[in-house]
Amino acid sequence: MALVRERRQINLRLPLPEPSERRPRFPFAGVGHSSSAAAAAAFAISDFEKLRVLGHGNGGTVYEVRHKRTATAYALKVVHGDSDPAVRRQIHREISILRCTDSPHVIKCHGTVEMPGGDFAILMEFMDGGTLDNFLKKSEKSEKSEKFSASAAESSLARIAKQVLLGLDYLHSHKIIHRDLKPSNLLVNQDGEVKIADFGVSKMLCRTLDSCNSYVGTCAYMSPERFDTETYGANYDVYAGDIWSLGLTLMELYLGHFPLLPPEQRPDWATLMCAICFGEPPSLPEEASGVFRDFIGRCLQKESSERWSAQQLLQHPFVRDIELKLQQ
């Protein structure tokens, strides 16, 4: 079975126009303890050569750039600084989260700067495989016209799941909710490393666990309690929404299409809300193994308190014994 088939895009965000070029220097704050962060301290935008646009999302444009002296590749996200205070708060929230995270399973930030005119630039590590869904499509095409078997698909997805769970466990243990987990926000390199990216709508919790705006992110991947807290969030676990999104993401990669709707159906907010809140959780086909079906079932419980946490899922037999060799 093909691990990833042709599928439609269910991201309703609009791309922004490319930002104007400016040349301020980066006043990098210390980020983590990596040598790459230290090396980036002296970088200026004029030190970079812009190679191509990698994508648009969460109010910005992401470029692949190359440092002219060292030839090191980076990802540069330029976010337009809107006059709306709420937008600027969102930008500062993303920057704050990126600055304080230090995990091999979360995209690394090398520095940030507010540019003349109000735009913000964020320099991050470059992942040469692109987004997870695009990387897996390329992998499928590289298989000499052979299709992945169901067992091969599960093996690949188990390695992906473990890396994402390690990233979520790190974030949740530091009181950070991602709130927009989906294939296009998971980046991968050619060595198979998977990292969580795009924290534009993420939330860092401080004193309480009840200040979590439900209607942010991509609605297709929202959990039932984020639409209807009264029905599905009696014992509201704010971190459980990320687990639901992970379950849908893994199913989508396995099936080749978004699992809550037929492949041909055009999504809209009302249709997605009804499918998530009033429909039964999607299930894997019979050809999937029992352990994979059980893992997905633990992720896609409609009541948030019944979903397993990232820490619990890391002990599930689907991912427990997988060994990862990650570059540090």
C-alpha cells in the first residue's frame, strides 16, 4: 500500500506577498548552547544569499538562504509586523517559544530581529527534506515503481510518530501547546529526522491551564473539545489536542487522504466541525496491524481526558522499541 498517495491540501491560510528586502544586523540573544547558535551571533541579513521560497504560513514567508562566507544553509522566516496589537503579540509569542526550546525534535532557532518597518526575521535550521508529506511523496516515487507494503508504511510511520512524540513530550513538559500539528508543520531531512515547526499559534501556559483559545490553528486538525468544550472537555486536558492532531496526521499519511472526509469531498468549516464533533472517530482499514490501530485509537478518543499523553504513548508497543540515531 502506498504510504502517501495524491491528496488535497486542507490549509485555509492565505500566503502573504514577499517582504521587501532590508539589511539590518541580527542582535541575537543566546539560544540554546549549540555551536551553530554561537556562530550566528555575528550574522547580518546582507551576509545571506536568498535561494528560494520554501513556503508561506502563519503570517510570513520562509526562504532557504545560504551564508555567503560559510555556504551554510538556513531557513529564514520573515513575518510582516502588522499594526494590529494582537498580530504583534502572536509574533512575539512565536519568537519567545522558539528562543526557549532546546530539543532535537523541535526546529532550532538561531536568532531573531525586528526589522525597519516592523517586519520580524527569524533564522532557523534548514531541513533539506521539506515538509513531512512532501518528503514521503518523494520517497514513494524513488521506490522503483514499487508500492510500499502496509508493514513498511507502519514502520516508517512508527519512526515518525516516535520523533514527534518526543518533541511533544518536551513541549508539554515545558507547558507549551503547539495547537497546529499537521503534516505541513513537521519538517524532515534526508536522514529521516523529523522536527516540529511553526509555532505561530502555539501557547505557552503560565499560571493556569484554562487560558487556551480554542479557535486557532487549522480547523481540520482540531480536536472535538476545541470546538465544544462542554461536551468533550469535561476534564479538559489542554495538551490532548496535540495528540488528536498527531493521530489524524499519521492516519492521513497512511491513507493518502484526510481521514475524516471522503477523498473527493471539499472541506469547509461547518463540514469539518460536524465530522469532528458529531461523527465517529476515523478508524484504520483491516489491513493495518492491531498495534497500529490501537495506537491510533489511543490518540483519537473524543473525550480529551481519555486520550493518552505523549509520555504514555512513548511506552506504546507501536513506538516503544524504536531506536533513533539523531544528529545533535
